[in-house]
Amino acid sequence: GGTVVSIPRKKEDARDSDIVIPSYGAVGLREYLLPLACDVIISINGGSGTLNEIAVAYQNNIPVVMIENSGGWTQRLQKSFLDKRRKYKFITAKNPKKAVEIAIKLAGAKEERR
């Protein structure tokens, strides 16, 4: 097992979490805090908040693994670069299980470089 961390918009969204970082009413705060606390991001579907999280991760060289054909910004950006700088191409996984396998490998490699 692991630790479930939640940065919820509403109190009731945190009921199954081990650690809660409240962001109630702070529009946009969650989208900046969450990626900076991660070694790797797995992106599924998503609207503007997900796009913000992807952009923050990109700016901070945090790898993003996108689940193929899951909709939203994840689907629009899969197998592409975020901007003209072409810092890195987003990694695409065929399913959630494969995304987790890739994320664990990337996080392990990042830990070895520290």
C-alpha cells in the first residue's frame, strides 16, 4: 500500500485520503501544488486544471505519462511537445497499468540521479 494525498477543492472530496492539503476556495492553487509535489505525473482526460498541472510539470521537468485516448487535454497533447522549445515529448501509455509501470520506472531513475 501507499499513502493517498489529496488536494481537494471541497472538504468532502478528501474523506478517503491519508494526508489532506486543503485548497478550498484557492482557485488554481491545487494545479500548481500538486505537480510540484510529484516525481512523475499520470494524466487522464482533463480540462483546464489538468492543462495547468501538465504545464507546471513541463516547466519543472517533471515527466508526464498520458493515458492514450482518454479524452480532454491528455488526448490532445499525447505524443507531442507542449511548446516550441520541445523540452520533452509527453510519454503515452496504452492503459492505466502500463502508465503506472512507466511512472515507477521514471521515478526510480529520478531517485537514482539525486
